[in-house]
Amino acid sequence: MKKNRRQFLKNASLAFLALGTAPSILARSKNKAGDINATCNALTEDFYGEGPFYTSDAPFFSDGIIAPENEPGTRLLVTGRIQTLDCTQVIPNTELDLWQANDAAEYDNEGFHLRGRVLSNSQGFYSFETIWPGKYLNFNTLRPRHIHVKITTPDNPEVTTQLYFEGDTSIPGDPAASITSGPFDATHRIISLTNNGGVLEGTWDIVIDGEGILGTSDIHLTNGMIYSVSPNPFTDELNIYYGVFKPSNIKIEVYDLQGRLVASIKENHLTSDKYTATWRPQMELPSGVYFCTLKVNDLQVHYKKIIKK
């Protein structure tokens, strides 16, 4: 099986050397006026495509936990939103089909170990927890750590790509991860990670073709934003520090992974200023990942991922 993997990578690498200019399968991101939006980058396919180790019909994980609790390796948590091509809306019910190598850089090709599907919720948020994948040799060099992803919105064809991680020393020499322009540009699929109590955490907002609902990315720059939340993870109390940039009706709400409203923390008409809100959740609130959102005049403009211990 390792021989087959090396042969696939060899064929793909040779094809890369002969790669000419090819049209992207995705439109460049534009705002509503039709101008190119430099801050909104459409998802690209990965140069290696699906690769030789995809298995269809992986199980769904409603809690987003793909790796068993006792899985060897460093835990990895990735969260984000699925957004439309102009980044003015979010897309619910988008499927992420994920597969990866284990800590020893081996794939399970007989079952569904470290393979699974998750859905973005009604607010466009998604989350998955797994382990940091191991590296394997591609001839004389190591492939960077990566997670394969097929992304399918409810009304558009799937896009197959790979997610990489900032600071990986194998990226510059990798034929796929090192591409910085064109239809296989990997630049915006290399995400930064922070270490939170031994768990690596990253954010990946995915921009893809599809029909969305209200919710944006950069509109917070002119309306309001959540500066920080602390402590995070939290147990009994969470402090939310936010700013309002013009007089508006403000709501601060918390949603779970299924998109259900967990708490409405504040609802006021506020003037331009900085504010603090404190949330003391009910004791029976389960531990896990939640999303704290700021709504300005009923439009969701910003969010922070929060973790209940």
C-alpha cells in the first residue's frame, strides 16, 4: 500500500512539472458591486486531488469528534464557517467529508478509522476534532501534515482539497502545498494553530459556491466586533468584551454545534463604545464547543469559538 502511495505521488509530481495555466473551477470572489474582494478567497482544489486513499460513505459525527478519545497523537480542533463566494452569507448544511493518516502516518484502508463526515449547522458553523496527522515519505522528502476534505454544499458540486498547517517545514518542498497561485493555490488552506492546554486549535473559514443566509465576515469592521472572551475554555463564567461602532440594536447569543440557541446574553440598543457582558451558564450545560455571536440590527457580524469544560 505504501508503494501505491509513492507511485501516485510520483505521477502527480511529474504532472505538476508539466502543468500549464488552467482555469479555476471556482469563480474569483467578488462583492455585490462586482469588484474583486481581496479579503475573500475562494476555496481551491488541492493539486493532488482525491489521492488513492478515499473511502466513500464514511460515518457522520454529529459531535464532530472523528478521532477516538484514546487515539495516539496530539489532539487537533478545527472550527470555522462556510461562506458564499462574496463572503456576505454563510451556508448551512454543508458536508465536510474528512480522511487522514494517523500519528504513525498510516491510513486505514479497510474501515473508517480517522474518516468521517460533519455538517455545518444552521448558522454556518462547523467543528471537527481529530489528531494531528503524521508525516510520511514522498521519495526523499516528507509530505507536510495534511487532512483531506471533500466539501459539498446542498446545491453545488463537491470540491476536493487538503488542509495544511502553518510552520510545517515540509511545505516549501511539497509539490502541492507549496503552490501559491492559480487553481491549486494552497495559500489560504495553510492555517495557524495555537496550543490550548495540549490541544492544537485552528480556524478555517471556507469560501465556496452555494446559497447562503445572512451572516458575514468583514462587516464587523464597520458595525461591531467581539474583541475577546475569557477565560476560554471556561467552566462557570465567561466574560465577553465587545465593541459597538455605531448606535444599533445589539444581541449577544450562544449557539451549540447543531445551531441551537443556547443562551441570549444581552439585547439592548447601544451607542458607540466598548462593553463587557458576563455569561454564567446553567450547571447542566454539557462540555464542548459553542459559538458566541454578536448581532447588530439582527445581522450576525462576528463570532468567537468558546469551549465549555
